[in-house]
Amino acid sequence: MGRLETLKEHFNKNSYVVLQNFVDMDYIRWARPYFEHRFFIDKDHNTSKNKGAVPLGKTYNGDPLAEVLLHTLLPEVEEMVDKELYPTYAFTRLYEKGQHLKKHKDRPACEYSLTLPLNYTGWPIIVEGIDIELSLGDVLLYKGRELQHWREPLSEGHQLQLHLHYVDKQGSCSEWKYDKRKKYSQQPFLQ
């Protein structure tokens, strides 16, 4: 059995899989300082305070740089899950010392999700009680609506995390295409 088949088998059995070196380091070298600038320096930024899973956490929804990756990775994610997918949305979150991610399952727009660290702190995400630590370039692909996931409080520093979400074109959540927006930043490339 080849590496791809082994990863698919793990995903089909467990509803999650770690994909090592899935995102090119050049993207991370661009994205990290870009989002650090937006969160820490740009006073006119358009962050929102998250009132859900991460109280007080700052989030950028629909940033074009994040949605470029959402679109770019679509074919590879479809291959991993053996389904045709619609992209829904991307967001970047800044977690700061003491913040945590509450135990939760995701909303319908997050049927298939990727989480990608943009800086490395050794801060694991916990999926159904299993600690999963990601290195730069690695992603966790998981069924966010099915699996409970969370993070314990961040002990030091900050964590920049990029989240990408998709739904099955033929599934019960397909109405969440583009997160019910009329379009998303990469939509013209899909037409």
C-alpha cells in the first residue's frame, strides 16, 4: 500500500489525518509576517473578537491570502477525502498566552477542515482526546462536524493558526458553499 492510500485509510477510519509537509514553506514564510503585521501592527485591521470557541481571540475571516490557499489546496483535499468539495471559508486566528480553544464540534460550513500553524509553539490540538502536534508545513485534515476538538491554555507566546473549510458538493451541507456568501475572493477562478 502506498503512502497516499495509507493516509486515506487513516482518514476513513479515524475521520482525521496529519498531512506532513502539505503546505509549501514559501507560503508560510509569506503568511506569517503578513498576519503578524495585521494582528499586531495594523491599527485599521478588520479583526473580530471571537465570542465562541475562543473568547477574546482575534480572527480574520475571508482574508484573500488565506482564501488563495483555500482554493489552491482544494484538489488535494478532494483527493484525500475522495469527494468533490466546495470551499466555504478561511480564517486566521491569533491565540495569545492563556487563551484556549473550548471543546466543540464545528458548524455545517466546516464539514472538512484543515488547520495549519503559521508559527511553531509546540501547542497541540486535541481531537477526541488525542494530542496532535503539527510542525510548520503540516496540516490536520479532520471532519470538524463529527469530532470534538480543543486546545488547552497556551502557556507562552502566541500562536497563529490558519483554518480552511470545505463541504461535500453532494452532501447535506452543500448549501454552505462559500459560507453562503455570494462569492469569495477566489471564486472568479472557479468559473
